Amino acid sequence: MRSFLVDAYNLMNAADDLGFAGRGRVRASQALIELVADWLLNHPREVRVVLVFDGARPSEIPAAPPVGGLELRWELNRADATLIELLERSGAHVLVSKDSEIVNRARALGHEVVAPLAFYGELRLDADARDERNLRLPPSGDDVDYWLEVFGAPPRVKPIETAREPLLDADEVNHWLAYFGEDPEG
């Protein structure tokens, strides 16, 4: 099983829409966790992702990860050391960081290194593709049942009967009746 070891704050600083500037540390961390969890749920291969955050876990973020295959590590002032320790363990690891010290150590150990924006692009591309696929699918029966429960069944509308003009006027009807041997006056 491949393990992606992610320098979480490094990734969030590289991706503008995940950055701390607009969201703050807690919301940016939550957004990254949700994005990675979604990616893992829809990933065709069995992979593991370890998000290593440099700091204490905010109380707003649950200690347990939202999905299997995701590990959250909160390392106050030792995130780099933790990433290096994880890289030194046996297995196939992919480091997601641009920190030169960690990148150099990963390469020396023979591990693959992916730039944070490239990994983020993969996460976003996968999420965007799923969103687009979902937009094209008709709603499932469960979706319809749910929305009917929420909003109620639509009121039954009796179809409006429109007055139709006769296809034949009285003279034409008499003509055809006489033609078929019927008495038009009859």
C-alpha cells in the first residue's frame, strides 16, 4: 500500500484557496481534511494518507479522522522530524512537501516526491470531475423520495380540458351519413 506523507501546512500555504490568509488555521485545516477524505473515498486504489500538521490539534477538529486510510498527526514544533521518521520506516512512501530538508531526505531514501500544488491539483481535479459527473446524472429514486419527504408531494392538478372545434360541420356530416346509407334526418 502506498502512503502519501503530506506536510499539511506546506500544502495549505501553496494552495491559495486553502491558505490561512482567507480562512484561518482551523478552517483551512478542516477544508484540507475534507478534501483528502473525499479523495480517499473515491480513490480506485488502496492508499493511505498521513497529514502532518505543525501545531497542536484545534479543539474544533475531531481527533479521529473521518475515513479509513487517513491519519491525522498534530506535531507541535516537530512536524518536519515526524515526516522524516515516517519516511525512514519501510514501505513505499510519497512525500508531499517542498521543504528542502525533508525533500532531500526522501530522495536519499529512494521515495517519490510530489510538489504540494501537483498533489492539490490531483485532489481538486478528482473532486471537480466527480462534481461534473454528478451534475449530469438524473436524480436517483432515493433522491426523489428524500425531496418529496422534505417538500411534500406536488398537488395534483386536474388537466384542463380544452374545447375542441368539431372536425366536420353539419353539412359534411349529413353528406357522409348519406354516403354510407344512413338517413341524415333520422
